[in-house]
Amino acid sequence: MRQVMPHRSDIVSDPDDCKSLLHKKTGTYHSFGRTTDRPFQLAVGFATSKAACDSGLKTYADIAKFKDQLDGKLYGIEPGSGANGTISEMISDNTFGLSGFKLVESSEQAMLAETAHRIKEGKPVVFFGWQPHPMNVDLPMVYLQKGNDVFGPNDGGAAVVTLTRAGYAKECPNVERLLSNLTFDSANRLMSDILD
């Protein structure tokens, strides 16, 4: 009986950097989940409301300009998290002019509740966001750009790639078609629907 190696999914920061390597060494390369507003579906980093973005809060460098409207606060997640460590370092190093800002550490749910409240009140907010997550569906939010990779390459973006061994696509063309057509654009919606 012939054994066929199944595909394996990995997360990489920039699939274009490894595309040629994957073709040469392991066979077929698939990239999934590209979205129109972010280069990749998987992302982490600072986000703001759509209204604040429309008012000019579009990049990490814009945060300092909005300090008074933000009440000098950046909303993080649980104390001790890697995200909060990065944010604290940004504040202490005055990265993007963030010296003097206060990191508000709380649970994910408390951060999301405060973010939703500020958005409802029409107040700008900067908070730590990531996708996939229901917040991307439930809140009118936008990820800030030009973060100089503080949360990782591509402003915290990543991609899901599927690797198959050389020759697998020829041996299993139906699986190749499935993998080529597979997308995860609805992961945020799916998570939101499950939690609701």
C-alpha cells in the first residue's frame, strides 16, 4: 500500500520570501486568506475605530497626535502578555512618541467592552487587536499601519500556507484543487457566530 504524506499548515510572516524555497524543496505552495484591507488574514497590532481612522488616526505615528482625545490611554490585554510587554516597551522607549501614554491592562473582554463603549460614544480609541477574532466583525475597526514591525513583520501580519510533498498534486489532483480553492476569509465571522 502506497503512503501519501498529508499536507501541513504553517504560519509564516511573509510567504513571498519563502515561496521559491517551498517550490524547490517541498513541492507545492498555497497561500490562503488574503483580504482587501490587510495584506494577510492573520494579524496582530494596534487597531482603532473606523471613525478615528477617518479622522486621521491611520498609522502608529499618528497615535501621539491624538493623545488628548485618547485620554493618553492605550488598551491592552491581560497583564503579563507578550503584547503588553511590547506596548510597555514602546511607551518607555518613546517609540512613535508614546512616552506619557498609559497602558491599560485588563482582560480581553474588559478591553473589548471599553473599546465598544468608546466607539459608541464617538471617542477615539487605540487597542490591541488580532485576527482571526470576532472583534473584527463586531466592531467597526481598522488596524493601524506603518508599525515598523513592532508586533512582527508586515505590521503583525502572517499567512497560512499549506505545503505538500513534491509530486503530491499530480497524484491527488482533487486534493490539489481543494487546497487551491480553500480560503479562510470568513474566520472572523465564523468565530463571531459561534460565540453568539
